[in-house]
Amino acid sequence: MGLWGEHSAGWNSFLAYTADVNSYAPPEIVPFLAIAATVLEITFSVLLITGYKTRLAAYGASVLTLLFACI
């Protein structure tokens, strides 16, 4: 996203990586996939760290990890 300045790969590089990983997906939904995966990763990690809805967060994180592994 460019938050680290010159040390960041940038949003366009992240979208290109997402498109490579999700080669089956139509190009129109690649930005949605990139945003959705990032939001879910942040949400699950915050829930796990704070201990709120731990079981739900653990199941969600495991499903997300499984999706990354299978694709």
C-alpha cells in the first residue's frame, strides 16, 4: 500500500501478486480478493490476540489458511 515509502513494493505490486496467486479468478475481482484477504487476516489476528471470539477467529483463520494452501 506504500505505507513504508521507498521500502514498500506498493499496491500495484500487491495486486499483481494477488492476480498470480489467484490465476483462476477473473481480473475484475482481483482487487476485491486482495482487500478481502487483507481485511480478514487483520480481523482474525486482532480477535486472536485480544481473546475475543477465539473459536470463531481460529476457525476463520484456519479456513483462510486452507484456501491459501489449496490455491
